[in-house]
Amino acid sequence: MEEAIVRVEHLSHRYSVDWAIRDINLEVKSKGVFGLLGSNGAGKSTTMNIICGVLNQTEGNVWINNINLRENPVEAKKFIGFLPQRPPLYPDMTVEEYLTYCANLRLMEPMEIGKAVERAMARCGVTHFRSRLLRNLSGGYQQRIGIAQAIVHHPQFVVLDEPTNGLDPNQIVEIRNLIKELATDHAVMLSTHILPEVQATCDEIRMIEHGKVVFSGSMDDFDNYVAPTSFTATLVNAPAIEELVKLKGITSVDCLGDCHYRFHIAETDGITEKMIATSVANGWQLEEIQLERLSLDEIFARLSGKK
């Protein structure tokens, strides 16, 4: 069984009298992209800041590579790379100067820093900008530099907070590809409220809403979490809608035109097989039938209790 690089147990935190998160439990394995998903104000930033050692929790524990983050923060943070939503850049530094500075902040051995900076620049595709001032880079390349500073010390666990925020479509694709490449030998936690971002990059998901984990599983598990509530069918010789509604398990029927119908259902167990058998028995000439999956937005709304 793959060992977890991060373990979070019974994590809770409150600001003044209000609990921002309550009893959060999760594990992050040693490779892959793990989505920390939640709407604005759900508690994901608090969770992420505690996991990265930026904030001390009220209750609970975080272990990074089996090191208790609160008891031994300096040692634990050697295994963490963190990119905040706004990259912590110094605009008057060159790319190489900045990454060297970041490597020193991570207490790397002086003899290792040069190679580490070269490796981070090459991996993030910014070597050709090594002598350019950070202020003169585009938003997409500044984000790449932000990722480079997060991996310069080659941490096992990399946390990225909204890494594609404010980028154009081409830059978003480039950053997504970079994240997936990093996940081949790092555990990457991606914090976001944008569902397409999760769908495009993540293997596993932890969804936080109202300060609690409401979902933990794979991308496929998330996509299939809520059972379909309808199916579409093409019936060349369909009866009146009043007759279709009488079928067992059907709650209502919409005519979509051109022999296409949407059937709203109370349950999915064997419903398509029953529809096929009924169509054959009554000569309805069924040409196509398909269960409709909920969109990610609809699944998100249901899990968060907003629907």
C-alpha cells in the first residue's frame, strides 16, 4: 500500500468564536494531483495554510513525511513547496537571482543550490529567461517562476493555490501540463474553487464545504457520486406522453422534438433495460437510449448542500 506523505487528523481551527474548519481528516499519497476543492469561504484556504505551516491550528495534527508539523516545523517544511495565490516574487530580481534566494531560504546546502536552480528553471521552462527581471515577464511566466520557487528544493509535497488564476487560455493549458508533469514524482495539492481545473488535472479530490470534508475520492468517484436522474431516448413510433409517464419508475417526460424524449426517473436500477423491453413489446422503435450524467457543477451544488 502506498504510504501517505501527508496525514491530517481531526484538524480544526477557529477565528475568534467561529470555526473555519472542523474535524478535517485526509491523507495525500506520494504521487499524483490531489484537488482541495471548495467554494469561496468553505475553509480550504485555512486548511491549506495549516498544512503548509503558515497558520497554527486550534486542534488536531498534521504530519508531513511522518514529522509532526507543529512540533518540528523547520524539519517538516523541508518537504513542502508552496505557491500562494499571488506568487511571492521580487520584481527587481532576475529569475536566477530570485530562485537562488529562495533556495537559500529553504536552508539548502550551498554546494547544491546552483544545480537545484538549474533543475527548477529547466523543469518549468524558464531557463532562457534566467537573466530577465521578474517584472518584465508575462503573467504566465511569472506563474511558472512561482512554481519553480516551490520546487527548487525538490520537496516531496507541493501545494498550489489557484495556480491558473488570471491566466489566458493558452497559459492555463501550459500550467496544467506542467502540474501534471510535476505529479509524476511529487504529491501535488491543488487548491481551487474552479471545477474544470479539477477535472483537467486531478486524480483524487477532497471537497470541503462549511468547514468539513463532504467528499473524498477519485475524479471518477466524484463524477459518478450523484446517480443520474434522467435518460434520453429516441422513439420513432412513440405513444402519447401520457402513456409514457405511466411507465414504472418514470416521474415525468419531456418531448425534445424529432422523436427525442427526456425521461425523468425515480431510480436507475435496470431502468434502461425495462425501457428497451417495453419499447420492443409495444413497437415503439427505440433507436437510442442514454442515461444522463450530471455536470460537475450540479454535483458540486449537491455535495455542498446548495441544491
